[in-house]
Amino acid sequence: MKKYIDKNLFFILFAYALIYLLYSTFKGVFLKLYGVEAYLKIPWNQLLFDNLIANLFVMPPTIVLIIMITKYLLDRKFHWKYVLFIHLILSFIYILVIYAFFYSYHIITHKRALETMTWDRFFIDMVSNSNLHFLGYVGFVGIIYCYYYINQNMKIELQKTQISQQLTNVKLEMLKAQLNPHFLFNTLHSISSLIKINPGKAQDMISSLGDLLREIMFIKQEDRLPLDRELDILKKYNDIMLIRFSDHLTIHIDVDDEVQKAMVPSLITQPVVENSIKHGYSSDHTHLEVKIEAYKKNKKLILRIENNGKTFDKNATINYGTGIKNTIERLETLYNTQYKFSFIPLKHG
């Protein structure tokens, strides 16, 4: 039974029938007050209560049957021609049952004498108002089909969203798994190059690396972080780079207060800072300054990382390394087209 009866659908159909009944009652009252002869003959109690009470008895079981039959036809996936034919037959049965019930109700409540009831009279009364009851049946069925169609579409959209989210999560996990070894190998390479030159600095870098890896482990399952948390983690990476390059590197961070808690992809700044340091040095630029800015513009978060080092030809093809490729793919996965990532050559005076 529960398989074919949806409570929400039942109440929707019952409300639909009740609104129709109230409107019909209001119409009768209005026409009686207006002096229409046909309605002047109807007693007030019959006009106000009989139609409403009778329908409240017959409507609930009728609605349940229509829901069950329509749901059965939907579940069995009958061809539309058969469905149309079945509902056409059922609409006639619906009209017949409604009038049979009302005739029985009038006899029980002594509104009509049994001897005045004839098959001819019953048939004429039924046909005279059959169009309204036919439309009532069509209204019920139409609402049922709309209800299940909308529900089905919502379920499909929800499934699409869930599948899309699952694919996004899988892709992000793959990208993060790719990023962590890449970053780790680069940092270990920096440490190895310092071991012979300056063992003390190499030891400090190893200690800073341990702190950084601990932070990365804590955020392993997080795709987004508040910006202030992201920059705290970046600072630990910066500490490693400052140890390595000593007095030849300066890093400034300038963040507006209103964007401190803005959500950003985790570890999104580190590959860009790493790229800025790696490609900024040259024979003409032995002291590098890296500036990290975050602010809001036109209701959008702007993350700007620049250096005063070697510029590149804006017309040349840029070969992105693993870290930058990874960053762009993560942005695309998380934000689709709602982001912009660009390299801009700056002229330093």
C-alpha cells in the first residue's frame, strides 16, 4: 500500500479538491444572494453543508484509488496509448461512482424519495454535469503525473550532483596526492644542497619541514581553508625558503582584514610562491623580493603574488611546471569557469 501512496501527494490532491468545493459553495451562496431562481429553491443548509460533507466522505478513498492506479501504470511503464485509454475508461467509472454515491447520500438523508429515483433520471443527471467531473478526474491525474515527473527530475538532478561531487573529490584527491610529493621532493632537494655548504641551516630546514608536513597532514581531507589558515601554512614554507636563500630573499604578506576568512583551495599559494622564487633569480636579480597580496575587488577575492625578479616575454609560450599545472587544474575542478589565473610580466623601475 505504502509503495503506491505518497502522503504529500494525497494532501496536495485533497487540498485541490477542497479548494474546488469551497469555490463551488461560495459560487452557490453568491448566486442565491444575487437572486438566481435555481439557487433560491435550494435550502441554506443543503447549499452550505450537504455538498461539502458528502464530498469529504467520498473524496479521500477516491483520491487514494486514483493515486494507486496511476502509480501502478507509471511503474509498469505502459505505452502512452494504453495509459490514455485506461484513464478514459476510469474517468467514466469515476463519474458513475460519484453520482451513485450522491444519489445514495440523498436517499439516506431524505433529500429525495426513493420512489422518485429512476434510471433515466440518474443517467440524465450524470450526463448533464459529467464534463465537470471529467475535468476533475483529469485534474487529479494531471497533478499526479506532474508530481512524479518533478520528483523524478529532482532525484536525477540530485544524483547528477552527487556523481559530479564524487568525481570532483576523486580528482582533487589525485591532484593533492600529486602535489604533496612534488613539493616534498623540491624541498628535500634544497636541503640536500645545503648539507655540505651549511649543515646548521640544513638542520633548521629539516625542522621547519617537519612543522610544515605536520600542518599538511592536518588538512589532508580539507579541499578549502580560510585564507588566514592558508597563509599560516604558507609562512612555514616561506621560513624554509628564507633559511635557504638567507639575505637574498625577502617575502612580504599584505592581506585585507575583510578577506581573512575567505575560503580558498588548500595549499593554493605555495606552488605559485615556489614558482616565483625559482624563476625570479637571475644574474641581474640576485636579491629577490616576493610580495603576496589578498584583497576584495568587485565582490571577488584577488590573490596576487609578484616578484621583482627576471621577467618573461609575454608573447612566448609558458611551459607550466607540475605545481602550476596542478594549481590550475584544482581551480578548474573547484570553480569550473568562475576563476581567473594568469601570469603578467611586470616592468620594474
